[in-house]
Amino acid sequence: MSYLRFEKALMTNLEESLPRELLRTNRSGAYSCSTIVDCNTRKYHGLLVVPVPELDDENHVLLSSLDVTVMQHGAEFNLGLHKYQGNNFSPKGHKYIRGFECDTVPTTLYRVGGVVLKKEVMFQHYEDRILIRYTLEDAHSPTTLRFRPFLAFRSVRQFTHENSTASRAYKEIDNGISTCMYAGYPDLYMQFSKENQFVFMPDWYRGIEYPKEQERGYASNEDLYVPGYFEMNIKKGESIVFAASTSQIKASTLKKLFDHEMELRSPRDNFMHTLINAAHQFHNREANDDRYILAGYPWFKCRARDTFISLPGLTLSIKEQDYFELVMKTAERGLREFMEGKPLSVKIYEMEKPDVLLWAVWAIQQYAKEVGKPQCLKMYGKLLQDMVAFIENGNHPNLTLEENGLLHTEGKNEAVTWMNSTANGRPVVPRTGYIVEFNALWYNALRFSASMAAEKQDTKLAEHLEKLAESCKTSFLNTFLNEYGYLFDYVDGNMMDWSVRPNMIFAAALDYSPLSTEQKKSVLDICTRELLTPKGLRSLSPKSGGYNPMYVGPQTQRDYAYHQGTAWPWLCGFYMEACLKLYKRTRLSFINRQMVGYEDEMYQLCIGTIPELFDGNPPFKGRGAMSFAMNVAEILRTQNLLEKYQY
């Protein structure tokens, strides 16, 4: 029995199948994404979505979808599905679906009378090429297939509409055609493994609607251009491979290419293997061999904070130390350029955020735990020392080490923490002054750096860092710990934020903490009572003012809810780490139950991965970006921690 499998009853019920999305990526940032019934519901959906660096820094939808029609005895059965205005669906090809599974590659089985057609979709690893294999499993009479491509040639943030500027020109190539709708775009090459007839019949399909954009308060309609259709006969047992790409390929090699790519795929036959597959989807390799971690799909790029938080979970937790080192090689260049005041040569955004260096230290600390301090010193000892010195010497433009040993940040006018939503140009959560997780991370960084200095027998540096850490610890307790047993979220002069937020969990979870064991347990208890959900920690307690747990509605409404009660799985990774450190094996069953809530998500919003956030109230529905690196990473890191405590 397949792990990721959906039966006919669910597939033919659009209320159940349309909310479920499917994402396939390659290593260049390109992707293929739609719903499990191949009906696009977002402007970000498309069969071939690729970066076009010559135009901008966005992804672009070239091929929106491909409708296949089965023809027998003069009768036509279109297996496509599109939503048009007025809640009209056409041509309703989902009613022919008999099953769907996604263990190796997404596979859909259609039955039309006596015809059984299997469709398998694959995105090539290192090329911007989508491959689809159609196999005629059964047929009792001659069968013909007709393929109709829907073209967009637009940014994922825009729509295309019928116009006279779009080029209708095309060239016949090896078993297919190439075409380009607008200047500046690459040619789109559509080819088949079998000889076919292309019939030029240009038309615009008008008023296609994307309900996910409607939900988010955006425009939601567009027109798509169809240049014509491909037609060919197919015999029982025969397979035909379709390829759409920004480069031409020899058509006779398509079947072998599909088989080769299939061999490279790891099965998604259980929760852990599915998460590992999701982790690999965030890998990004540039032409100059720089390596990155994308923050999420479909709209996030590589962000510095996200990179360092997610890197250990996405690599070290699954025994992929080599990819950690490749990403850190690129990231170190960016970190040094930032510290030296040079323009960045890396494509990592938000490097200037004040907690980025602190999270980079944390990531290196996880590497040291995995490979040992001697190897870590060899790889990152100098970088670690330079980052801590950079902060201590006051070189960061928005991070000041005060005389009391705490780090101070200005965040009134600009969102500087991970709680970064803004409205009307101002932070929704204006965290400023002494910020709790910044200083927990700073204490951890000082103690870890001191231990590394001791490892290389630099006694003077180790003693200096320990002294800084002691000063930080004393002030941390005096500043953040309140009489109710939890930590202020931030303190700015005489203003103390009493809101119960999850950022205090880091002080209980990090390897080096300024808190005593009893203080950690108190923090953990508050988080358990007021913040814990089956999908992560809430960003704000329901008992605190401004609680807004439902991430729905137009942009402004969602901005005000983003960090005001929504639940985030990545925070729960640190919560569960604190549980294990404080209570050891006695909490194993509790944490295993918590993991069940994440395994359920393998079948929900985006098949086989974890979305950006969840509503803070039942039924804790997944929202935001369909796949989010930090969430996948922390669940993997928790799984790894669980294994260490179980054995």
C-alpha cells in the first residue's frame, strides 16, 4: 500500500482535492506546482515555472498546464480541469480519475470507458525541464491522444491577458515545437518521445480563475494562450514522454532520460523519507556553483536568518554534512562581505538583520556537535571568532553591546526580528530594545565560542568570553525574568512587553542558557499551557491582548494576524528540544504524539511537506507558503533528537 495515496472518492470531490497542492522542484529554483487534480488555483501554479534572470529576480510561468484528450471512435474525453468565473469548472477531467499516488513520482490513473491511462510527472534535477510519461495501460480499440498546452509567459506575481503583442510564431523541432510569446523570455521547447502532428490553432482561453488568490484578496483572473495541439496514436502498453523545457533535447532520448531520473528518486514511503524529500526541494545551486537554501515555495528566496536556522535540520539531521559545508562556504562569503562593508556577491537577502550572526553561530554549534570540535575549529573557527568580535566591538549597524552585557537593537521603525510583518510601513509587532531571543542567543554564542577557544588552548580568549557571558547572564535574569515565571518578550527602557510569546523558548532550549533548571521548566510550562498546539507554538497567547489566530482575508488583515496567534512548527522544534533536555525519556511519548500532528500534514495543504504556518485555533488549518524550510528542518532535527534519546 502506498504511503501518499488518494482514492477515487477524494480525487473526484473537488472540495477535498482542490485544496491539496503538489510541488516538484529542481536545484535552480525552478518548480512545477498545481493541485493533485491538475487544476491551477494560484497564480504561482504552473507546469513549468522558471527563473529568468535576464528579466528580474522572480520566477516566471512559461507553461501553465497541459490538457490531454483521449479519443476513441470519434468521441473525445478531455482529462483537463480549469476553473472559470462564476464557479464553473471545465472540462471536468477529474471525474475520470481512479486514483493518485506520490511515493516515487506523482502518478494519476484515469479510466475512460475501456481506456486506462497512467500519467507520471517528473521535474528534472539539474535542468529546467518537466517530464510527463503517459502509459496506455488498457484499451480495447484504437486510441488517439491530443495534447493542448496553455501558455502564460509571465511573472508569478502578475497575470497575462489577451493581447495583440504576444507572438504566435513557432518553429518545428524534433518531435515538437518551440515558441516564445514575448521578447526577453527564453524559448519554450515542447517535445514528445514519439512522432506527432502539431496543428496550429491559436486561441485565448479567457477568464481562468484562481480561487487561492481570491481568498487572499488579490485579483484572480487571467487569459491563457493555446497555440494549437499535438496529436498522436498510442497502443496498449505503449508509453509516450512529453518534455517542456527552456532548452532543446534529442527526442529519442526522452524515455531513457525519464527512466534515469526515476532511478535517482528516493521513495516517499514513510514520514521520514517524505520529509527528507521535502528537505532536498530547498536546495538551490547557481551557475557559479554557489549553494543556497531557499526559505520556501512558491514565493520566498534565500534569506539569511532562514538559512542558518534551517541549515542544521535540512542537512546534519539527515547525515548530509557535505551539503552543510557547501551552503556555509557560500554563506561565509556573504557574512564576511557584510562584516567588511562590501557589496554582497551572494544572493542571500536580509544579511543585515541583527540576529543573523547569532543564528550563524548557532548553526556552526550544531555542526560541532555532529562532527566534533576539532573539525569544526578547522572549518569555521576563524569565522566564529570574527563574528563574535564583530558584535562585541560594536561594528554591527543595529546591534549594540551595552555595558550591562546585553545586546540592544532598534526596532521601532523597522521589523528586525523573525516577527517581521509590517502594516502601513510600520512593524505590527515593534520589538525593540533588549530582545529576549537575541540575548539568549548571545549568551549561547559567548559560551560556545569560549569552549571553542579552550579547545584550541587560547586561554586568554576563553576567559574573556566567559567573563562577557557572566555579565550577560546576570543582566538577562534581571531584565527578562518576571515574577510570573516567564520571560518578557522585549524590554525597552521602562517599557516591558508582558505578552506571552514563544521567543522565550530559546532560552530554555539552547545548549548554554542563562536560566536555571527550575527557571527553564517554568518557561516550558507557560509555553505548554498557553502556546502549544498540535501544529507548533502560537506566536501569541490567547490570554494576551491582540490575539488574532486566523491567517485569512486580504493582505492587511493577514499582516495583523501573522505573528499575533498563528502557530509555527519550527518554534516547536526548540520547544521539544527543551522538553527532552529537561525531562529526558519521560517526555518521549508526548513528543511522539506531537509529531503525529505533523505527519497528518503530509496529506493536507501541500502533499509531502509542511506549510509556512497554521491558524492558532482549531482546526489549525495550514496557511501561507505551501512549503517552508525552517518548519521541515526543525521537524527533521526533532526526529533526530528523538532517535538519540530512544537508543
